[in-house]
Amino acid sequence: MSSQRPAPFEFDVDLSAHEMLRRAHVLDALGPDWDPVAALRGEEEAYELLYSGLDADQQRVHDELVSAGVLPPRGGGHAAP
């Protein structure tokens, strides 16, 4: 019996069509009234509310996390005004 391994076999799968179908389903689930700009504004407002009213120590930790890139900067303008 031979102990030689078979030659490597190249295997490619193109998932482009599946990805387009997945995106179509996502957009369909979001519905015609979905407003991405309003969604981004809402996220920015929620972020501002979440990190408002911090005491000095909490603000220091928040600033360290922003500096380290763990949290995005406040008022970063992620959504259009």
C-alpha cells in the first residue's frame, strides 16, 4: 500500500448570490419605513444619554477607554445633524 498523499485539491465556493439574497431579506425585514439616518441619530442620542452625568472618576475611566480606542469619542458626528 502506498503512503503517498493525494495532490492538494483547490476548492472554491462563491457565496455572492447567497449574500445578495441575505441582504434582500434584511432590507425586507426592516420595511419601507426604515430610515438609516434616523437610526444613526438615535444611536448617537442613546450614546450621549448613556454617558451623561458621569462623576469625575467615571469620566476619567470613560476618557481612558476613548483614548484606548475601546469606545468612540462622544459627539463624533456619526449621524448627520
